[in-house]
Amino acid sequence: MIPMWSDIVKTALNEDIGRGDVTTNTLIPAGSEIEAVVIAKEDMVVCGIPMMAEVFRQLDKRVRMLPEAPDGTGVRAGNTICTLRGPGRAILTGERVALNFLQNLSAIATLTRQYVEQVAGSQTKVVDTRKTTPGLRLLQKYAVRVGGGHNHRMGLDDGVLIKENHIAIAGGITEAINQVREATCHLQQIEVECETLEQVSEAIDAGTQIILLDNMTLKQIEKAVQLVDGRAILEASGNVMLSTVREIASTGVNLISVGALTHSAGSKDVSLRIIGDKSLKK
Amino acid sequence: MIPMWSDIVKTALNEDIGRGDVTTNTLIPAGSEIEAVVIAKEDMVVCGIPMMAEVFRQLDKRVRMLPEAPDGTGVRAGNTICTLRGPGRAILTGERVALNFLQNLSAIATLTRQYVEQVAGSQTKVVDTRKTTPGLRLLQKYAVRVGGGHNHRMGLDDGVLIKENHIAIAGGITEAINQVREATCHLQQIEVECETLEQVSEAIDAGTQIILLDNMTLKQIEKAVQLVDGRAILEASGNVMLSTVREIASTGVNLISVGALTHSAGSKDVSLRIIGDKSLKK
Amino acid sequence: MIPMWSDIVKTALNEDIGRGDVTTNTLIPAGSEIEAVVIAKEDMVVCGIPMMAEVFRQLDKRVRMLPEAPDGTGVRAGNTICTLRGPGRAILTGERVALNFLQNLSAIATLTRQYVEQVAGSQTKVVDTRKTTPGLRLLQKYAVRVGGGHNHRMGLDDGVLIKENHIAIAGGITEAINQVREATCHLQQIEVECETLEQVSEAIDAGTQIILLDNMTLKQIEKAVQLVDGRAILEASGNVMLSTVREIASTGVNLISVGALTHSAGSKDVSLRIIGDKSLKK
Amino acid sequence: MIPMWSDIVKTALNEDIGRGDVTTNTLIPAGSEIEAVVIAKEDMVVCGIPMMAEVFRQLDKRVRMLPEAPDGTGVRAGNTICTLRGPGRAILTGERVALNFLQNLSAIATLTRQYVEQVAGSQTKVVDTRKTTPGLRLLQKYAVRVGGGHNHRMGLDDGVLIKENHIAIAGGITEAINQVREATCHLQQIEVECETLEQVSEAIDAGTQIILLDNMTLKQIEKAVQLVDGRAILEASGNVMLSTVREIASTGVNLISVGALTHSAGSKDVSLRIIGDKSLKK
Amino acid sequence: MIPMWSDIVKTALNEDIGRGDVTTNTLIPAGSEIEAVVIAKEDMVVCGIPMMAEVFRQLDKRVRMLPEAPDGTGVRAGNTICTLRGPGRAILTGERVALNFLQNLSAIATLTRQYVEQVAGSQTKVVDTRKTTPGLRLLQKYAVRVGGGHNHRMGLDDGVLIKENHIAIAGGITEAINQVREATCHLQQIEVECETLEQVSEAIDAGTQIILLDNMTLKQIEKAVQLVDGRAILEASGNVMLSTVREIASTGVNLISVGALTHSAGSKDVSLRIIGDKSLKK
Amino acid sequence: MIPMWSDIVKTALNEDIGRGDVTTNTLIPAGSEIEAVVIAKEDMVVCGIPMMAEVFRQLDKRVRMLPEAPDGTGVRAGNTICTLRGPGRAILTGERVALNFLQNLSAIATLTRQYVEQVAGSQTKVVDTRKTTPGLRLLQKYAVRVGGGHNHRMGLDDGVLIKENHIAIAGGITEAINQVREATCHLQQIEVECETLEQVSEAIDAGTQIILLDNMTLKQIEKAVQLVDGRAILEASGNVMLSTVREIASTGVNLISVGALTHSAGSKDVSLRIIGDKSLKK
């Protein structure tokens, strides 16, 4: 349904395969058919099953993939994530690219879930940022949703966020808000980045509906919540860690954005094992 | 020189900008010209300067970038990495994409240097793997080189690595090596993945020139080194950590491959600050 | 700055030129240099100057274009819109594509201005729809802005509009709003299409912030305005004509959307005339 | 069969969908299956059925489309144009793009038929021009054929048309014809644009086979027909209207070209209605 | 001017360079600047200078190329074709691709000139066919023109050629001509492939303007020329060789088409030699 | 499996079809179904069957192709290479492109086999070069393998070949080898181009594993073989002909590279004949 997924997968395959998988094309007979499983080698929230399916589909439509742990499922080390059956060449050639998607997206979903669990019970949502790996934003933001987080804007075009640098050039928060209000679509709200409580007051007075509290201390955040008193959505941002997120949520902010969800989730350990092989009869 | 860099950058810009940067296009006058610096917010080995330059070049050829810490330079928190001068719109619109390249590649270069420093004094090289982020392999492998590491093969087409699954289907190590030797270009050597010392012996007997010791214990690696006795290049692989890499190197293996260099380096903290702005006279 | 403009222009040039302009390449010497003007042959609001410039830039960077009536300028039949100087081949080969952009976008800007002038004095904004010519949305929505109109959402991804068909499947307005509120980014507001006053009441009760009054009579619109009483932004839509738009605006709706702005603006008559030619000395 | 159709459709879908249809993906369950009809809301000649089918095919191969009024069929307001059955998400996400093709192409086919009916009984053919919407030429020229018109050349590469500007630079009609005759493929005939009867005489003497009578009065066209007396194909061009086309045809010209067919046909009113929905069983 | 040239060159560079020129990037310093000459190692008609310039331009805009033998020039073994100055990396990396264009296109131009010289003094033109190397048609047909030949149609879309297989399905020559005449643009003439004199008669009677005499003997061609007696353009085709082309021309046919011009011209021997190198000062 | 094949085919089809096959679309009914055979008109080694299949697959998935002489089969003039059944339009529109692949690749496979047969009985392998037709390298190198030859490196990125120009700039053979050894992947060996026996000695001393003997006489090659005495792989290159290749092989060199395999193989004569047609029932 979303055409861009297949383009990202195509790019990744071209990048890895180049002019052809010399080893596999030499050693695996064209008619070889195998069965393989993808195994979690550590605990994780699975994410990336549809991308893996697309990897194999692009290589050979005859590969069938049976997910045993669909995206969003928590699995333990040793669990099977999915089973693959089909032409041996396609499965071995696609293995690394498929796992590269799985290991990155599962790491993001897993880390997101950890943050989300920390704020459980509060009204606060954990949201991502635009600090994603170039080329993978669509998928990484999907992984955040799979992990229970929410997405901030997807790009520079689908939301207005007036940042420090914009304010400086526009000549102040009020000026910036006024200029933007006229220019944007009625479906888009305006968010303003504030570094001080004075700025928060000014933004509220200028009629903004969302305020990003940038790198504020817990104390400042608490005061901002009191000051705003429900007149705007508040997003806390900057240096949020697993160990501090619950405390920040307890201030009553609506959103906490965490760049680490996408840029520092690392990788989950997964592997593909062949469990059977035979020649294709045809 | 390498056309693919510019394609990766173009994809990243399209992904972020979509139909246009609403905020910047509204608030920053077309003629605005600014000066900005990119600052390291933690210690790191810088990597990504050419990609940042390409980001801004694609947005507006008038942006000039003066690197103060070229790729490979170690910088301290607070140091300036580069200075930018030019149209305010291009600099603000490109900021996030440029920093996304910088934060990822610098993290890889920094982590690589840490591994390389651990094995300093030995003959052992630290090499990367194909466990890269989909779409960024060319750049991430460049970052490994910037950090002092070496590259393993770039893709499935420019090197032969006979892995466990290939061996199983080909019917054994000797069979696999013989089949591949006939098929490959004379410029390519053959590497074989071995999990036991018996396999190492068989691979040597079959005339392989490079052996990957897969997930072996330190003890096994030592024995493999003795067994092979210089008749092949040895690569240790699997669960290598910063804390164990030196010990592994001390066995005398030629190469240690570390997937974490590219899949778990995380992100270095960098930011862009405007330090001056004026209207473009023309 | 916006990379997609250049892609649209490239597509248009390829479409027209194919394997090469036989006539021009035969008759116009490679070194020929000419001066030409683009003339309005009827009154219009000019729109498309940057796209014309891009057409000629892609064909030959030496073409210089001096706009005499920048986008948004009202001109009379006979006025010069811009002057072109440079290689004769590029100017003649690009002529038709450049004028095709200009004639379409100027027609949209002109028609938009007529609608905008009709509602002058009211608080109502004239907005466009997604009923654009496939492939040209970005440019046609730009033309609406040039004409003084405002843009509704650019695509299905940068705004939520719950339409009749969505409501039917979701099981009602309230259900739909609740489901969407959880899923969307905090920067996006929710608009709901209503066909009756009962639906308007339900949408308000469910907390929607924007309501599209679909194909309502003037009477119904008036009642909706009273009913809503400022609790939501109201958009009137459906069968809006130049002759009725003022009356609709007088009801106090915030927005009136007009599909005709982009799908039925037609074309403005423009032509290119050579006013001088000489051989390039070099 | 014609690969470019699918590329145009892909571009249009990307343009509209961007990063995904938020509303539909949230409100329509993945397994939902619906039945819908596309209805004409005014009288028209239908055109665009294959492009609509391609829109839905690209989104989801399971959508089935049953045309009830194939391209070229005249329908009345209220008639069903086609029925759609399949996944609800694909149908709702593709609706607008599909209708955008249909409304534009049907308008062109309808307008063309009106012109063609005006000249019925004569030998004169109605032909289009290169004044098409950038990116849609292939489809718009198809719509002209569907409406009963004929196509002039498709682009600058598949026919020679020596225009006023070419003549001026080449140094005269005779010179231009001679130069072009040597350069072109034997399958291509040469058409020359003439503004006066003297030019017509010169073009005939120089051996041209086709003459475009540019912006001539009815009187002049009549004289040109007499003067040429069957020695060349004559095309009348410039300011042709529905109200004047019959009279022009009565002069005996072979072709009348009408830019308005493609640039000013506007849009026909069509809509999509859901007539049933159920969950996909699988 | 012709955008497709640059796309063909880009494809060729990507194909050769892949992930980067390891040898050159290692051995040639980034600042190295060299001077080189391209030498003909056998007699030839030069063709491909603009494509070579494009190769180097895409790699590095600083490379300057001074053609000493522009396209169409006959050179002797040992002559310099062009001189190159600029960054050593770009020149060495682009060398092979640039020469691959030059050696193929010069061979075509040279062979074409040999055919053209054979028919000198006659009215007969030597034309090419669609038997070109996939992907290079535009350039190979350009080389034919450079060699003094003429182009037959460029593709299936810019000329009508009714072949044996079309005639069989359409139900005869007359039927085919009538059907096509109605469908095609007035700028396109109709060519019919005939294998017998009876077919030639039928084609003439049906009003075709061009006839392809397919694989006829010299005798048959002579009779066809007499039979047609100037009522149509005649093209002789099939098994034309350098040794037979003059004789065929002497029959008075208008065109002789030669597939060998593009599919069997082989390659001319050319090489690049460095004649100076220094470091770039900057 | 190898995605690039389909891209090359797509480019070739676009190049030939452009805006559509006027003749076929007019004369062949949409429902027409035919059966055709592809015939060899001279003796050859067949190569290109998968590319032909891809041509027809892209035009219409309903075309079925039954190869009677798979790639690598030697056929005689008059033999059937494959049979095609399916929609008449797709088969006639794709005919020329399909045959263009077949005629070029079969010529390469045939010429390669002739070289390979010349060296039969020796240990010497016949290898190709990078002197391929731009855009077709992947396919032409495949044809060399089909003919029994071996591939040299595929591009500048998958093998190191230090050539005369590199040596000159690097400051000597030893220097060049040392610099490259540090930079390349352990899977890649280093080949050095030598023009004299002194260079060969130096290269051996510097530890190179492969030496290209450039344009040496038979005498020199013999001496080089003695000098090297098995310490490196030797490749003879330059002016190798069918008549000399056996003699060169008798010197004991390991590889003989032949540019002519790809750049001067010419074309094999093949044709497509319809052997049956009927209407599609549906």
C-alpha cells in the first residue's frame, strides 16, 4: 500500500548485491529449495516482518514467509520470529539485507517500549524526533509506533515547528507565530520551541497551541506546566533518558520526545538458520 | 567523484523536506544570509563533512562550508566542527539531514577508533561487516576507514565468503571451495567460514587462502592460529567487544571483524548554532 | 530549494523533446543567440516565472531570463511578462513547455484572485482541494497561493480529513474521531465532513476542531454557523461558483474550498516572440 | 503495453499519498473489503478507465474494476461509469487520483467530440496541439483520439513543423525547407507555418507537403485553399472556437487544430460512492 | 541540449565505477592534476567527442577537454584526437568509459563513411536500421549521421513501417495501409515492406508513399524501380555489403538500409596517454 | 534474481517504443494471439534467452516463451532457438529489442567459444576486459561465461589493477603495490600491468600475486613465464587474435585477455517468424 517501502528495500538490495551474489550463484543450484527460520538471539520486541517479506518478494516471488511473531510481539532469546520456504538462492542472497532491517527496527521498537513502560499510568506520550537514519525515516517511525510510541512530524512539510533559529531571524516569538498562522493550512497546528518560562508566556499570549520545552530542568518543566495550565499541549525535549523519563512524565507534560529512540537504539541480535533443503521439482 | 554519495543525500533530503519546509519558507526571507557553526557536544572522531557539504550544495550552491575539523579529526565537546555561510533558508532546511549524517558517521568513526586503539601494537586489523544500516553502507564503511579500521567486502559481488549455509548445500567445504575457485575472477580470493578446528583443517587442505573463525572461544582461536601456521589469513568473528578485542588480537589472528562498528555505534551529539545573520544585498 | 520543481520540469521536457527537436536542431545554428519576449495576450495574474526559468536552465545554463512581471503581478493583454536572451536552440526548443507551465498556472492564479476578490472584506479564506492535474499538484497549489488563496492539505499524508466513506466504515462520526485522535501527530488537527446539521452536532460533541460542510444550501450553512458558534473552524464545500462565493462567505464560514481553482481554470493565452538574433561570437 | 502510462500513474500516486494516507490507514481495517461505483454527475464522453484501473492495480492487485462505460462511451448524469470491488483501503486511498485522471480526460474527450460533431459531414479532421498539461501529454492526446479527434505530432522529435521563428533565423521559407529536407527521415513530411498567402505560395513552390495557416481569417483560408488546390495538406490554426469550427471546415481545409481541446477542456464532475462493505474472510 | 545523452553516460559510469575506483582512489592523490592525450591507433572517422566530454564532466567539472579532431574528422593512426587536462583521479577513473564510447561510435561512423563513399555519385542514401545495441540507439544513430549516412526511424513511435507480420494479421497490404492511414498523424508517411513485385504493385495501388524492398535480388530491385517509376520512395534492404552496395545503388533505389552499420561495426582502437602531471595548487 | 537485468531491458524497451508502436497498435487487434519462432540464420552459440523472456514479460505477462536452445547451446543455421506464444501486440512490439539482445550476446558467446576452443588442452583461461558496450557490461560478461570464457573484474570497484598511468603517478611499481596493499580488502588480490621484464621482476619482488603482461611479444611472454616461475598468476594482454591465441597459451600463461570478445564480436543473424495466429477468446 505504501509504495515507498518497496523503494527502500530495492535500494538496500542493490547496495548489497551489486552485480550479483558470486558465492550463492556458484554454490546453490538454481532449483534448490530450502526451509529456514529467523531466530531471536536476545529478548526483543519484533519489528520489520513486512520489510523482510518485501526483501524476499523482490528477489523471488516464490519465497513464502510465515511470521510466527508479528511486528509488536515481544519474544525471548531463542524464539522463532518467522519461517521461510522457497528458492535457496533468494533466501541466502536476501538474508543479510532482511536481517539488517529486522535488527535495526526491532531495536527501535524494543527501546521505545521500554520508554513507554516507564511512563505507564501517566497521560504522557512518548514521541520520536527527526533524528533518524537518513533514508529510513518512514520505517524507523513505524518501528516507534510498533513499540507503543507516537510520531512527531514526519518531515519539514507536515507540521510547523518554530525553532530557536527561526525565532531569531523572524524577530521574536510573537512575530513568528503571526507570520506562520497566515501561511499554513488550517489542519496544521503551530508548535514553538521555548527555552525559558518567559518565552512560554509569550508563546501562550501569541496564541500558540503547542509548546516544546527545550532542555529545561525538571523544575522548569513543572513551572511551565503550571503556567500554561492546559492552554497548550506541552512537549518536553532534550536529554531524556530511560532513568529520567518517568520523573519528567510526572510533571504532567503531554509529550516527551526522545531522539535516542531512533538514533541510538543500536541493533538486536537475530540470525537465520537453514532447517531443511531439497531440490525444486518442476 | 563517487556518484552514489549524491544520490544518498538526495534521498535523505527528499525524505525530510517532502513538499517543502513550511516553517522556514514562511519565516526566513528569501534573501536572508546567515553564518552558523556546527558544534561537537561530546568528544568524538569527526566523520561526515563531505556529506554535509553535499546536503547544502544540493539545496543551494551558494552555501559555503569551511571545515575546521576534517573527517578523522578527534574533537572535544565544545569544539567547532565546521562553519557555514550562505542563504538562511538552505542552512535551516538542511540542518537536520546534515546533522543526521554527521551524528551517525562520527559515532561509527569514534567507535572504530576505540577498537583500533585496543589492538594497537599488534598486527591485527579491525574490519567491519555487512551489518550496516540499509542504504548507508557506502558511507558507513567510509566511516570505518576514517576511524582507522579496514573494510571487509562491500557487498555480495566483490568477494567470496563461503558461509555455513553454503557449505551445507554444496556438500562440504572442499566441494564448495572447488566449485567457487573455477567460477570466480582471478583477482578474488576465497574466504571460508569455519566453526571447528576440523573445518579449519579441511579448508586449508582444500587450498583456501582466508578463513573466518566463527564464534570460536579464545582457546579455539589460539589453536586455529597454530594449526594454520601462516598458510592462510585468519579472521576472528562473533561477539567481539571492546573489552575482549585486545585479547583476541593477542592470539595472532590477522583480522577481527566487528558488526557493532556499524550497527551499534549509536549517535554522537552535535548541534548547529547561528552566529550571525544579515540580508543578502543584490 | 524545492527539488521537486526541477523533476516536474525535467519530465515535461523529456515528454516534449523525446529524441530531439528535429526542426530546431536543423534550422538553428549551434552558435545562434537570440532575444525574445513572452507576451500576455489577455489580462491575467502571472504565475510560472520560476518554472519557465527552470525549463531554460535545464536546456542550457547560458539562457538568461529577466522577469518583467513576477509571479502575482496582474498584467494586461499586450504586456511583456519576461525577456529571454541566450542560445536560440534552447529558447525555441523550450518555448512550448515553458508556455505550457505559464498558461496553466497563470489561469489558476487569475481565477483564484477573482474568487478572493469576491470575498474581500470578509474573514473567509478561499482554499483549494486535491482536485489537481496529476503530477502538477505542487505547482498548482503554489499558483493558488500566488492568486491570494490558501492551500488545503497537500496530500493524504499531511492532514486528516474524515470523509463520508470513512465514517460509514468506521461506524459513525464519534467512533471515527476517537480512533483518529489517538493515531495522529499532535501537530495535526482533525477535519470531519458533515452532510447534515445532526452530523455537525455530533462532530462538535466528539471534539473535532474543523468541520467541512459538504454540499449544504446557504440556509444550512447559516444554521451550521449558528450551531457551531465558534467552537470549530467551518469549511463550506461543493458547487461553489464565482457568482455564489460572496453570499456563502457572508454566512461567516471560515473557509470556502473551490475545486474549480485547479481543475477548471483553463488556460491563459501567452506567446513568445523573437525580437533579435545574432551569431554567438566565441 | 505502453510502459509510460504506469509511470505517470505512479508519479500521481506518490504526489498524493506521500508518506501514507493517515485517515484511511487509521479508520479502514486492513481486511475491509468494499464495493463502490463511479458515477457521472453530468453528461460526458468517458475517458480514463485504463488509467483508473492502473491506479488501483498499483495500490493493491486485488482490486477488481468492471467498466460499465468504456472509454469513448457517452453517458448521462447519474450513469454508472464503473464498479470497483476489493480492499477498502486501496479504493479509498486511490479514489482522488483515479477521479483526477477521469475528470480531466473525460473533459477532453467530451470537448473533442463536440468539435468533431460540428465538422461532421465535411472532410476536415479536428487535431490537437502540443498545448497540453506538462506530464500528461500521452494521456491527453489519447483522450483526443477517444473523442474522435486526431493527433498532431506528439513532440518535437516525431514531426517537422517549421514555425515563424525558425523561418526568421533560417533566412526564409525556401531555405528552411531545403535544409530540413536533407536532414529528416524519409518517413517524415514537412509542415510549414504561413501567415500570408505569399508565404503559402513560396512554401508550395519549395515543395512542402503540409501548410499550417496561422491565425488567418476565413477569407484568407478560402483563398489559401484555392491557391493550393490540392497540392498540399492544409491545417487551419488559431482562435478556433466551437462556434466557428464548422465555418472553417467549410473552406475545405484538411485539418483544424484546436489548442483548447487539451488546455481548456476543464473537468467533468464524477464521484465515487461506496455501495457495500464487508470484512475480508481469509 | 539533449538530456538523454547525459543519462546514458551516467548509466555507463555507474556500471563501471560501482562503489568506487579502488586503484585510482588509493594511488592518485586528490590534488593530482594531469594532462593526457587520446590517440587513434588506427585510421578512423572520429565520433564520440561530446560523450567523452560528458563522461569527464560528470566525474569532475574541472576537467577540460580540447578536441583536436571533432566528430566527423578522418584521422590516421597516431593522430591525437583530443587533449585532456584536469584532476588525475577523474581522468583515470573515466578513461575506460570514455574510450568505450569513442571506440564504438567511431567504428560506426567509419563504416558508414565507407558505405557512403561506395554510393558517391548516385542519388541513393545510405540509412541505418533499428538493429542497434540496446541502450545506445540515440548515440549510434548520431554516429551514422556523423559518418554521412541518414537515419531511418528512431523507434516504433516516430514512423510507420508495415512489415510482413503486420500484413499477415491485418489481412493484406491494402487493408493494412487503409487502417494505418486513418490512425496516423498527417506528418508521418507510411512505408510498406514488400517481398515480391506483386506486393509492390498492390502497395502502389493502395497509395503508399514508401516501399521497402525486402531481401530482393538485384534483378528484382531493378524491376521494382521500373514498376514504381517514381510514384514512391524505394528502400532496398537485406544482406547489403560493402561489396554490393554500389551495384544496388545503381538500380536507382532511393535508400539502402544497412543493419551492419550499427550492429557489426566492431570497435576502433584508441588509447589514452598521460603526457604530464603535477599537483594542483590551490 | 539479479535486478539489474530488468532495468537494462526496461531502458531498451523505452528507447525503442517511445510513445508507442503506432504500426502494431493500429494493425494488430488487442485480442490477437499468435505463435512465433525465433530462428538462427547462421551457426552460433545461443545467448540471450533470459533477456528475451524479460523483454516480453515486461510488455505482457501472458507471453510464454519456450526455449529450444538454451543459452550455451550451439545451433546451426535454420534451427529454432525458441518458440513464443501470446498476445500479438507484445510479440511484434518486442521483437526487435529481443532480437537485438540475442544477436549481440550470441555473437559474443560464439566468438568466445572459438577462442576457448583454440586454447583447449592448455591450462590457460580466456578472459574478457572492461572494453564492453556502455550499459551492457553485465550481460556481455555473462555472454563470455556462456561461451566458456572467464570474467576479469566487473568494474573499477571489485578488483585492483595497477596500470601504467597509476604507476607513473604513484612513483613506481613497488610504491604502488605497497600503497594499495594497505588500502584494499583482504579478499582482493593485486594485479600489476608490466611492459618489460624488469617491471615483472620488480612486481614479483614487491610481492604482487598477479601480473598483466601488456603487449609483449611471444618471446617476452615466454621469458616472463620462466622468470616468474609460478610465483604469480600471469595474464597476457594486447592484440590477441584467434590466429595467435593458441601460441600465446603455449607459453604457459594462466590467462589471456581478449578485448575483442565484447567490443568486436559483431552480431549473429536471427529472425522471428509468425507461425500461427488466432483471436484471444475470453
